[in-house]
Amino acid sequence: MRGADLLAQTLAAAGVTRVFSLSGNQIMPVYDAFLDVNIEIVHARHEAACVFMADAWAQLTGGIGVCLVTAAPGATNALGPLYTARQSETPVLFLTGDSPLAQDGRGAFQELNQVAMTAPVTKLSLRATDPGTMGQDAARAVQVALSGRPGPVHMALPVDVLEAGVADAAVPAYPLQNRGPVPDQAQLLVEALASASQPLLVGGPAMSPTRYGARLAALADAVDAPVVAMESPRGLRDPALGDFAKAMAKADLVVSLGKRVDFALGFGSTDMCLPTCRWIVIDAEAAECDRARLNLADRLDLAIAADPKAVVEFLIKEGPGNTERNAWRSEVAGYIAARSYSESDVRSAAGVHPAALCAAVQRQVDAAAESVVISDGGEFGQWSQAVTSATHRIINGPGGAIGGGLCYGIAAKLAKPGAVVFALMGDGTVGFHLAEFETAVREDTPFVVVIGNDGRWNAEHLIQMRDYGPERLIGCTLSNARYDQAVRALGGHGEYVTDLADLDEALERAVRSGKVACVNVVIEGVPAPAGAAH
């Protein structure tokens, strides 16, 4: 047995069946080892795409997403999406090839201190140095990725360690997730919730409805209070949350269950909540408790370094129950449902209105028994978040990076093969990983990419218009590229729409095509909804 075989067997024992990868010299032993444990390789066209795919896979399956790329240039190509996964709180195991351990310091081919490079954007970054402990290293990495605040971990794999023989090394039987104990102070939280008049509970991306599902509703009933998961870079201005900022402004108690008290919550300032509002923070990372103390000062009643999900389960069991807050819960639900646009926003002289485009997609989604909607991009991505809903949702997360939507779509169709999958993105966004349409064709993952095409980087265009004026526009214009024709050339299905009257039939043809499809829609470049009804 080689170190590579021990690694492969450990991953298989952890339930890994599919790895997203781009080939390279140093990782060929791992490819070879995967054959013997029936781990499938989905072969992408760019290393960054592999991380995005692993991210989406983890969000939709509830397990670990694994990606594998080669050393140095391969690893550096994939660095950006690790930041996105870290901010989105997604458990991703990032495996990289590495130059031989025996050649350290001698100028080996593609020698690079990859651990130092990935450490700032991962929960754990390590380098395998002993083939005999390869399994223990991998099991530890998986456990760290899944525990506490989930997130990406990195493991560098020197090629000579992968190829070295291993004698009598057993596959470790590590627990995959280590949910911490319920802290002693949890009872104080129950008492605070019982005495509050208008409490709010906010969770982070790891508690999104897609990933945490019915537990959010169970928690809301157990504590008789609104529970909201926040995963957008626009924070309290997330258009999918409508007028939620108004609820924050009225709350007398805010309980953060793993939601960082950062820019997304307005740093907890009294500009967005009552000066008398009290805060309780439960976070798996002590550093986030310190951040809460910095931002909230004497308005913070309690900061507990503990696993928020362990506390959630405690509250579901021990919560105060009915405290006659139906009116408050209904009021908050109304704020969240509010939208700043009208159903009359359907006609435009400059193209299809984004609200009308997203409403047409929603009609297709509503007809499906199971669905996944992916929202990616700036202004159009925000429109899709505000208008569409599905059985499962993936967005580009608090990190605010764009470009992963097409990659998310491929992984989503693999993770949920029976679902109708729509990936909505702008014409700027689709350019990041356009080549992955070929991957989608090759991997036979039929889903629909809808491009809201306004011929520019609209978010930045609008900033320039607002701050500098129309005579100072620069660097934001795109062409009226026929992305639909490019997709046809790569083997997919393409549709080009300039008139709202043609949109529904075009979307239906795309769904029925049985191929990855691109519906390229010329839209009006209007600002995204601001998250405040008028």
C-alpha cells in the first residue's frame, strides 16, 4: 500500500464518492488510488472551478466537498474560491499536489510553501510528511472542516510521500463531526429569550434553509421568536430579506448563533438597532466572540465560545416555548416578504426587466417537484435572490466574489440529479468560467444557465454614475456577446431572447433540451432592489 492508497481509503471511509479535480503531475498517484475505491473524478477546466464545485456539493449534500489540484500554479489558481468557501462556511477538503519532500530547499519543480499560502483562508492547512500517517492527517482535516463553524481545510501532498510504501497502516475511524458540548451558560440564554418582548435570532450561512432545513423552523417554534439565516454580502440590505432591517431596528434582544457581528450586521451599531437592544453571541470561534465585544461593548450581555448548532439543539429541547409573540413573528415575516419592486415591472424599452426575467424562471421552478436555484453576480444576481425561491438555493455568499455560478450548477446537478437546476448570472459573471460549459456537456449535467445580459459590469457602472457622473464612466462596458452560440458550439443548447413575449417558450425549450443550456437574455441594466419597500 502507498500513501496515496491510504489517503483514498480514508476518504472513501468518510463517505467521499466524487472528487472535483484538474489533473497534474504530482497528483497522478492519487488518481490511480481512486480507481481502487470507486471514487469518481469530475475533471474541470480550471482549478478554481474545482473548489466552487466542491463548495456546492457540500452545501447540497451536507457532507464534505473534496477538490484535488496539482502543485504551485494549480494551487494558486484555486486560492480565490477558498476565501469564498471560508466566508460561506462550507466544509471543503482542498488537496494539492506538492514537490517531493526529499527535495525541499533544493529548488524542486514547482516547489512552494503552499501551507503558508492557504492558511489565511482555511481553518486548517497542513502538509503530509509521513505516508504512514496520511490517513490520520486526512481524517483530522475532514473532522475540522465539518466541526464548529464549517469551512475549508488544506492538505498538501508531496509526491514522494504519496508514492512511498506503507506497512500495516489502518484506515482511521475518526468521528467525522465533533459537535461540542452545550455550555453551562445556555440556561441564561433560555431565560433571556423568555423575558424579551421582541427577540431576533440570526444565524450565519451554515444555518441557511438549504443546509439546516427544518431545524430553523423547529428552533423558531421552540423559542417563539423569528429566526433568520444571513448569507448575503449585502447583509441587512439583502433583497431576499426585504425589510428585515426594520425588524433589527425594533428588536430588544438579538441572539447571534454563529453569525459574525461584522459589516453584514452593521457592526451591531446603534444606527441599525436600538441603543437599549441587548446582544448574546454564541460562536464556535473565540476570535468572533472577541470581535463581538469590540463592536458591541457594554450592549453585549453574553459571549459564549461554543458550537452554535449544539446550542440550537438545546434550545429546541429546552426553549421557553409559547410566549405569546405571534404578533411579533408575523410582523417580522411581513418585513422579510416586502419587496421594493412591483409586479408591473415587466416592460422596458431597453430590454427585458430583470424582475420579469426572474419571474419567468420562477414559473419554471414552480412546475418542478424539486429544484435548485443558483444566484451569482452583482446587480442581476441580487434580482434573482429577491424574486426566485426553490427547494434548494446557493448564492455567492458573504465573501461577495462572483463567477462560480456555472461551476455550482454542475455540482448541483450531480448532487441532485432529479432536480431542475437554474443558475442565474450576469454577463460579467459568466465569463469567469465559460469553458466549464464543456465540462457540463462532457459530464452530462443538464441544467439551465440564465444570463441577464445588460452589456456591462452594472454594479460598478452604477457606482460610477452615482459618485462621478456619466462623463466619468470607464472600464465597465461589455459587448453584446452571443454566449448562447458559444454554448451551442461546445455541445449545449442555446437561446437568445430580446423580447419578454418569447421568454417562457425559450426557457421551456432549454429545460426540455436535456442538455446544459444557456438562455442569453438582453435585460435593462437597472439597479438591484435595495431591500427596502417603498
